[in-house]
Amino acid sequence: MTEARVTYRRRVGLTLAGTLVGSLLLWPPGPADAQTVREVFQKVVPSVAVIRARGRDVEAGGETRFAETGSGVLISADGKVMTAAHVVHSMDEITVEFLGSEKVTAKVVASEPAADLSLLQLDQVPKGAKVAPMANSSTMQVGDPVIIVGAPYGLSYSLSAGLISARWAPNTVYKTMPLAEFFQTDATINTGNSGGPMFNMKGEVIGIVSHNISKSGGSEGLGFVVTMNTAKQLLLEKRSFWGGLEIFSLTDELADLLNLPARSSGFIVKSVAKDSPGDQIGLRGSRMLVRISGQDVPLGGDIVMTVNGIPATPPNAAKIKETLSQLPPGGEFKVTVLRAGQVLELTGKAP
């Protein structure tokens, strides 16, 4: 479960991407076995995906539909693609396209919004798509040259090049993404590069693009990329439960205003991805946004009160996710919700 993804989509300057490069120049002289930027680009571009997703949101006037464009990278022969969570996490429809191939559909199989990472499973692997090797990102140092390939502003398979500017330990950059170790880079990042790969000069993936910081709304050389070691640990080395929910955490004040039972709180379900575990269990999303105490609050959806007996509060979010992630495929879980003034218990099975 994750906080409402609107914090990613609407925050000025935090949408992601790369830039078109008119000509590919040789990198300054380096080790004898170094490749040129052009050679690296030609090597890696068959592994880079353009991701287009459609989802639902709620506004003051009711439910709306919207589209997202991002990037990703193929990391396994059976069709697993890494991308950014804010591109796909609670989306109803996801299509993926590789260079020169037809679009194929995909679904989320693992997600960790606390590091802005998601893992997709393609329905089929297009002919010509190439698996990208994953590097040990701990070997990368400040000053190392890197390239980013993605779809800035929907301009597919565009390249930008730069250096690693800094490395940031988990929980040092953003409170909303405490699990992410970041590379900072001056390689250009703009809207649409979200989820795209950053490569070293051997053509190995060293990170997944997350966002940039900007006062102007464009790229200002402050791009942040989740390291590949973080991505491997959170998406591949351990099971990560994806519920397909976008949620809003209730404060004690809001819980009182909404007449929740005494000494209880919860998560308002803002939206539910189609065919996700949350959808299959019967959870209902919100129908409108209402301004309460200076805050936009989604209303009309279920309020999750407990998950497998664990109170649904922000301090328990990690515990709830860990409990669900430990369930075997088909393992049963129970969710208690408040719906239209009634407390209901819903039962589902882990995918």
C-alpha cells in the first residue's frame, strides 16, 4: 500500500525524463577498454522500454481518467521489466513497447513505493528485445560517466549523458522514499524518463531513474536515480506484495471528523487498480475530493482499519507490507474496512 500517488504526479519539478541529444560525441579519453557513448547507446537501446499507463483519480468533481508515460528496462528473459513505482503502481492498464516492436501488455508483480520502484511482468517478450545486464552499483564512484536512455516528453529512446555527482544513503533525501539509496547525476532528466535505466560505460544497468529537483520545471542537473543494488534487494531478492492500492493516511483529527470508532484510525482507499489483489478482494475507491481543514481528502471509498489484525496506521505500514509479503501464493489475508458506516471483513488470497 502507498500514499496517494498524486504527490508524485503533481509535484512541480519532480516529474522525470531525459533529453534528445543531437549528436553523439566520444567520451573524453579513459581506460583502454572504455566504449564511446555511441557504442554504449547502440548496445543498450534494445533493452529500454517505453511504458504507457492509464489509471483513475478523484477530484472535487468526481472520478477522472489520466495517462502516464515513462520508461523501463528489461532485466530477465522471461519478461520482467523494472520501472518507477509512480508510473505504474495503481494503474488499470499498462502497455510496454521496445525499439521496433509492437506494444505488449504488462502487469505489476512487485512494488515498493518507499523506494519508487516497481517490477512488471510482460505478457510476452517481443522479438528483438534484449535483456540488460545488472551491475553491482556499489562499484560506481562519484565522477564516473553514465548515460540515461528513456522517453522524455514521449520522445522514445532518447539519450542523455553525464556523471555521477553524489551518492545518497537511504532515508537522507526524501521522507516519502526512505528505502532508496540514490545516485545524484547531472545527466539530463525530464518528464518521461521516469523508471528508465541509467547505464555505466560497459552497458550495465546501475540504477532506475526516479526524479529530478527543479525550480524552473525543467532539468537543472539535479537528477536522482535509485541504485541497482536497492532495486535488486527490494524487487528480486525478497517477495514484495503489491495490493494495487493508492491510499490516504488519516490523522487522528480526520478520523474523529469522519466518525471512526473510538481509538481507531485507518487508510482511505483513494483508488484500486483493475484486477489487482485489492480489486479482487472487493475494496472500493473514493468518489471525490473534499477540502477538510485545509487538506484535500478523498471520500466515498473504503477506510481500511486493520490488515490481518494489524491496525492500519502509518507506523504499522511497513509491518503490514512485510506480513503480506511473507504469505505464500494463495495464502489468505483479511482486511477490516469501514464502508458507509458499517464495519466489514473482506477476505483475499495472495497472488
